[in-house]
Amino acid sequence: MSTFLEAHIVQLLGEEDERAVGLIYDNYADTLYGVAYKITKDDALAQDALQESFVKIWKKAASYDAKKAKLFTWLFRITRNTAIDKLRSANLRDDREIQIDISDVYNLGTTSLKPEHLDVKDHIGNLDEKYQEVLNALFFEGMTHQEASEALDVPLGTVKSRLKIGLRELRKVFNCFVLLIILVL
Amino acid sequence: MKENITTFLASDALEKYMLGTCTEAEAKQTEHYIDTYPEVRDHYNSMQESLESFAQMHAMEAPADLREKVLSDIPVIKVVKKTYWMQIAVAASVIFAALSVFFFVKQNNLLQENNTISQEMRDLKLSIEQNNSQISSLQNELNMLNNPDTRKYVLNGNEKARELQTVAYINTKERLSLINVLDLPDLPEEKCYQMWANVDGEMVSLGILEINNNKLLNLPYKENALSYNITIEPKGGNKKPTEGSTVANIAF
């Protein structure tokens, strides 16, 4: 997301200008829908979660503090928590056996991914699976560190370190991708 | 201090803070570290970018009709209305203020115009009254002059004031007397011309004479006047005519 566009959206949010919602949807909806779907693994629930998330985003617009979190981080938190709540209220989680299947990362929505994301997605393969497992569990499965430790059958310390290294490696992958685009352009 | 930062970064505080899963106390402590140490802030920013990248990798195209559903759920009408009404209110205020100023100025102009017209009307009325009065006065003078009982007397100056020339009109029936001073020779500043009537041998003052541009002056009518006389007297007039000062006289 360009810094300029993000700053513009943040300004509109601060002014409680409804155009902010349209801009957020146009620029973040696919990513947030992916988040909601990864958590709920259900189209209807993901749509409900996204709808409810946007209502919350609008209602909390005045409370957003750009100093505390980037816009996407704030949007992600709201969508993630809403999707987890949806999942819990649907009583799906109790029956669901936590699946940490890395294939989700590759298979879900492959055909519906936007072209600009496909290129990024190609580079996720460079990230070691053990890091992706942890990132998925924590970011998309709504697990705590302890739950991830139990689900992945690795010590709690390992979950924490894999999360850190995973984020760091992800950053490297992303930077390489950006550099590649710059070189191509 | 460096150890503290290292320990903090080694913990999962930043990750929990980023996901919003920490307690309020943990959040405050994390915000303190982020605000205080640039190293922690950079790390936090880097993590946020990683999170966004990771999430983008899992992006899915949202259903086509979802956008409309999402936006229809947003209670934006309030804002739209607020803005709309605010704009109307501002516009109305501006128009009201402009109209107020316009009408205020207009009213002031009208009041001023009204005062001017009233004053002009008063002046015209006064002028008409004055004209009517003059016409009436002239009419009276004309009536008197045309009256068959009015006698005209020309008073010419003697050798002391040869240029003196006056005409007197006297109507004994109507008890009126008028005088038209045509010319009076110049006198020293301390002197003036005074008119007298000889009534039964006694000289009665009729007033000081001045050139009056062919205008008729009323003279006090004296019954049984035997003659009219003009004398040169000290400025301001005299109670009795100075002997030997007569410059013109006419006997009836």
C-alpha cells in the first residue's frame, strides 16, 4: 500500500468521511477477505466477518491511532478478531480439529488471487514451511502461542523463535520481491 | 539498557501487541519501548510490514456483490446528512448575513433619502409660503398704488443733496403711506437720512431712510400730516430734526 494512499485514508478516517470505507474496501478487501476465509474456512462466515469488520472499522474510525499501528495492522486486528468470534459463535471451532496444513497456503483461492498477489505468492515458497506453520497458526487460526505449541507439537520457545525468524525471513523475501520488481521496471 | 532491549525483543511482547492480544498493562509497556527506543520501533514497523506481506499472500478475491453489502451496512447517511446540513447551515448563515447587511444598508439609504425628501418638501413649502406672502404683499402694494385715493409725491433733494430722489404714496382713506427710495447721495459714516412728518407743527420721526433697490417701504401713517421732510442726522437718528439739516420736503 502506498504511503500516500494510506495517509489519505487515515485522514478521511480521522474526519469520519465515509469515502474512507470505500477506499479501504477497494484496496484491502481481498487481503482481509483472505484473512477472514483462512480463519473461518467458510465462504458465508468469511463474508459475514468481512461485513461486520467494516462496520467495526467505521465505528472505530475515530479511535484509530496511526502512531500505534499501521493502517493494515489495525484492519487486520479487527478482521482477525471478528472472524475468530464468528467462528466461535458458529460453534465450528469445537468440532474442528486444528489443521495446520501448509497446503492451505497454496491451495486456497489460487484461482481467485489477484495477479499482483500471485507474484508475491510465488515467493512464499522461499519461506521455510516450519515458519509458515507458526505464522498461519498465530495469524489465521487465532491460536495463542501455547495453543500453537501444542498443535504443532513443538516447545513454546520454538514457536516464539519461529515466529520471529518467520517474520524476519518474510521481510527478506518481500524485500527481494520489491527489489526484483524495481529491477524489472 | 541494551540488555533490556534485547530481552524485550526476545520476548513475544511485540508480536502480541501487533495482533492486539496483549493485556492493557503489556500494551502500555510495549508502547513505552516503541516510543523510547528507535531500535524497537524499527523492529515493530518491520514486523507490521511482514504481517501485511504475509496477509497479501493469502488474499482472495472477495465476492463481487460483497462491496455493495458492506457499504450498505455503513451508517454513512449520518455523516452525509451532517455534512449536507452543515453546508446548508453555513450557506444559509452567509446568505442571512449578506441579506441583513444588504437590508441594513438599504434601510439606511431609504431613511437618508426620506429625510432628504422631507427636508426638501419643508424647504419647498417654506419657499411657497414666502412666495405667497411676497405675492400677497405685492398685490397689496399694487392695489394701493392703483387705488384712486392714493396720491404720489416726488421728493427731490435740495442743493444739499441734489441726487436724492424718493417717491411717496399716501392714501388718506386707507391710512397707508409707502415710500420708494430711488437714490440717496453718500453721507459720512456718522450721518444718516431721517424722515419726518409735520403733524400740527410738530416733527414726528418716520424712520431712517436707506436705498432699497426700488422696493416700496411702509411708512408709519400720520394723521393730519402737513408735510414730509427728509433731514441729515447723526447716525442712528435723532429725536428732533437738527435745524437747517433738511434736504427734501413736500407739503400736502
